[in-house]
Amino acid sequence: MSFVLAIDQGTTSSRAMVFRSDISIAAVAQQEFPQHFPASGWVEHEPEDIWTSTVMTCRDALEKAGLTARDIAAIGITNQRETTVVWDRATGQAVHRAIVWQDRRTADICARLKAEGHEPAVSARTGLIIDPYFSGTKVAWILDHVPGARERAERGELLFGTVDCYLLWRLTGGKVHATDATNASRTLLFNIHGGVWDDALLELFRVPRSMLPEVKDSSADFGTTTPDLFGGPIKVAGIAGDQQAATIGQACFTPGMMKSTYGTGCFALLNTGATPVKSNNKLLTTIAYQLNGERTYALEGSIFVAGSAVQWLRDGLGIIRHAAETGPLADRSDSMQSVYLVPAFVGLGAPYWNPRVRGALFGLTRNTGPAELAHATLESVCYQTYDLWAAMRADWPDASAATIVLRVDGGMTASDWTMQRLADLLDAPVDRPMIQETTALGAAYLAGLHAGVYPEPEKFADNWRLEHRFKPAMSTATRQRKLAGWARAVKGVLASDEGE
């Protein structure tokens, strides 16, 4: 049993990957599932779609690899974080569609809690801000809006879980109701210092304790799948939220190591070790992973728009046909122009957290054309990463340019132009790994660690392989001029917020 099966349950699709004992990939299967938008700002998934697509991709991956359940040492699960499912303890039937992390329906509840002055205490316990993004207010909304749900929850008849927890419950035939510390830390209900569900938070968000799963290490015994699913029982031995799993897959086990994942948006996590660092720059304090009962913490920053800015060039403006064209097009831009795009299409994420502002272009001239827009779009991702980088270094006293290592993954990292510009603006090396499937690899590692397939973190880190290191090559004067221009552009966008 030298293979590990990783479930990567994402926002738009479910994937399954089989990893060998040398962490090479034996097979991949993927299946998209429908998105539901019942009202403006509302995003939902049908839990049954999440479940069936997960099972189908696991079966497909095993078949492609020519393996059976007997060949799999363990299953690891990584998942879209914060997405909330409430289901019947007896039947497994969800009482409402899953409310997705992107959903904003609880904005009024969050605004009221903030106005009542609860955010400082909540942040001190959870490391988070009060925002509809997280699970706590989503659970309360379901209990308040599904007839009879709150009464049933109070009687102990309903269960709550993030997607990993829901999948685990189904995989084990309803025998195990558990999650790991990384997913628990994204609910607004979990005290990240004590590592426990917090009674004061449960009371504030009106969530009955009986609904909550057991919280375990990220690498642990999570039970066994029912034999009918995959032709035999398989142990589930690893769970982590997707951004934490990517941090593990990038082998960022040492304080000062940082990973940045570039997909539709961008998520950056900085390992701060055994100490949770309180942010003064609107970053989140979160659990990076928990092994052997010991929590490792991280600072996290979220950028709402990264790869979706390139999609805008393609689908909105029609100036490219394929994302890969953007780098060569940017390379042909007029070096005398200083065009800045602030891609606040859905507001600005960290370190600004302003959902009301919208995007803007600055520095346009009569000669501005597609090449300059491509240049500004790719640079906007680098500038936003710089803002997170600077905020993390300001928040963490141990951080310095010499100690922070940035490892990158995700679709946009295929662009050499963008990665070089990122290194230039950070004035620090940017490392792109050989294995880009870092999220699934992180889940596989956690499961394989518990099953004895993979070694301890220090030795696993030795398997990380560099594909390319981008070294800074921009002059200090040019870098400072460009960063000052970006700061002015962001200031202009923030000034446009009239609080509407």
C-alpha cells in the first residue's frame, strides 16, 4: 500500500489525485458541478453534487491508475474553506443547500455585530474579522431561515460541518463527525489559542454546541470509508483547508517561509511558527497546520482579483484569446508609460478590506493600447502581493527580506514575465516548484504521514524541487518609483468610496 488518494474538493469542481510514495502523480480525475445564485450576492452548492462528484472522481482516479482500495494506504481531504453544510444526524440529508464562502447574505448580521462592538473580542479569540466570508453567521442563518431547524438543532438532531467534515461523515457512513484544526479555525467559532470550540463565540453566533464536530490534528485517524464506495475500506488520515494544504504541499514548515497561490484570486500565508501573530494591518491570524497536538500558526492575506483580471482582458475587453498571450503582449508595452490598474472589481481584499470600492485605470495616454493594459494587469497582481508582503513584514517582528522565502503556485505562475516582475517588486527571490499541484499534494502528505508512506516534515521538505528561481533585477530607483505610483493609484480608488 504505497499509494495515497487525495480528494481536492474545490469551489467549482471536485478532483481526485493518486500520489505514489515518491510524491509523483499516478492519476488525476476532475468533475465540475453546478453553482447556484438564488439572489444577488448569494452563492450556494447542492451538497449532494459535492458528494457524488467526489465519489465519481475518486473511482475514476483509481481506475486510471489501475489500482484498487487495497493499494491505497490512506485518503487525504482538502477543501474549499468556510463553505457551510447543515444536515440531519439520522438521515444525512442536508436541510439547506451549502452556503459558499463567497456568499454575502449575512452582511447585515456582521454589520450589527460590529456596531455592537464585538469584533475586538472575536478577533482576539479567532484571529479573524467579523465577515460573511466565515462560517459562523452562515450556520445561524440556516437555523433561522429553515422552518424548525433551530429547534431541531437544540434537540441535537442536526450537525454542522465545513465541506471536509461533511465528506468525512458520508465517507464513513455517518460514523465520524470530525474536522481538523485548520478548517475549525475558519468558522468564527474556534479559539485558536486554546484549540477548542469557544462557548462565548457559540453564544454570540447562536450555534448549539451539539452540532459541532470533533477537532483533530491535520494528520490523524479520521476513520475508514465504507467498503461499498471503493470496493474495500480505506483509512482517511489527513484533512486541511485548501490554502493550508498548499502551504504544506509547498513544504513551508519553517517560520518565515511564505507561499502565494495564484488562481482566480490570490492567497498568501506566512508561517509564523508556534506563536499566533496579531495583525495590525488587517491580515488574518490562522492555523497553518496541527501535528502531534502542536499548532503552527500563519498570517494570511487574501487578494480578490488575480487570474480573474487576465480573464477580464480576454472576456471583457477581448484583447487576448488565451491567458498565455498576456506576458508576451506586456513585454511589448511602451516603457515610457506608467499605467496602473487597480483591479477592485469586487472591492479590495487585504490589507484594505474595502468591499465597496471598484476598479480603476490610472495614467492613460493617447498611446495606451492593449500591450500597456496587459502590462498593467499583470503588474497589478504583483503590486497586490507586495502589499501583503509589506503588511506581513510589518506585523511579524522576526520578518525581514533575508528570512522570508516566497514559494508560488497556481495558474498564473506559468507566466515567466509575471513571476520576474514579482521578484523585481518584492526585491526578493520567487521560487516556482516542479510540482504545481501543491494543494492536493498537501492533503496527500498529511494522510501519507499518518499512514507511514511519507516521512516527517523535515525530510518531506527535502523532496521539494525547484523548477525555477526568479531573482530581482530591477534598480532600486525604478522599484521605488513604481511602488509609489501604485500607492497613489490605490489611494485614489479608496478615496472614491462614499460609503454607499
